Amino acid sequence: SVGNVEETYIFQAIKERMHRHLRAGVERVFSRLKSFTGLDRVRARKKNNVETHVVLSAVALVAASLTAQRQNKPGLIRSPSRLI
């Protein structure tokens, strides 16, 4: 038996290639969250506190990006620490 089309190597390779650019963008955002907001070492222990820290970090990153955009400094969107 040949198997299911979704299980073939070719199908998986095409699927991975189609989503590569999306995954790269997500990894860049995670990297910025870790470096800018301190998500690389979260000190909270409870799940709710960690979730709150992650959400507030994402809000801070978006606020910094919007500030850079409103100041007509698009280069600072990628390095929000220079806005402060």
C-alpha cells in the first residue's frame, strides 16, 4: 500500500517549505520578546503569573513598535530598547 498522501515525504517537504517564512517571522518575534522584555529568565513560578508576564511583555513590544512607527523611525521597531 502506498499510504495516505499526507504521510508522504514529498507532501511534508512541500508543506514545510510553504510555512518556512511564517515560522521565521514567529521566531524573530520570540527572540525580540526574550531579549527586550526578559522572557529568557522568567522568575514567576505560578502559571497565572507567567502568563501575565508573557502577555505584558507582548504588549510592551507592540507599544514600542507603535511608538517607533509614530516617530517615523522604522529602524527602531527592531530594536525597541533604543526608544527608551
